[in-house]
Amino acid sequence: MSTHGVRAAMRDTLTGPNGQWSAMRVASLLVTAVVLCMWVGFCLYEGRLIPLTWQDVTIIGGAQGAKALQSRFEWGGSGVWGRGAGNPWDGEGL
């Protein structure tokens, strides 16, 4: 990842191993953002903290977990942990 700020970090997050936009990465980010923004919006509207339901947590966890699993197979062992930083489960890159 380059050190040119938020735009570069978002570009690295939303592009696949070939450098092209990844529809699944964009969709998982949108699902997470929509669920969390709606939750914050409803908390502000109600004027109190509304606990997240297990359905909300499952939606967010499922979207992020599926993308993480796909990245594991796209990038291999070292890619998920920083594109070459090593796999912490193997004692590397700590």
C-alpha cells in the first residue's frame, strides 16, 4: 500500500489482485457502511443507544468474513496479512 493518504488506501482496499475494481469488495464495504450508518441514524433519531441485533451482526460479519476468505485464496497466505508481511499464525511478520 502506498503512503499517499486515504484515497490510496481505499483504492488498495477496493481493487483486486489484478489492480481492477472488485465488485465483491465494493459490495461488502457498502453492506457494512449501510448497516452501520442506519444503526447510527436510528440511534440518533431515538435519542438512545439501540443494541445491534444478532441479524445485524451476522450481516456485517458475513459480508466481511466472505471477503476475507476470498482474499485468503486470491492472495495466498502472505497477502491477507499485508501483501508479503508474513502470516502471524505461522509466527511470521510479528
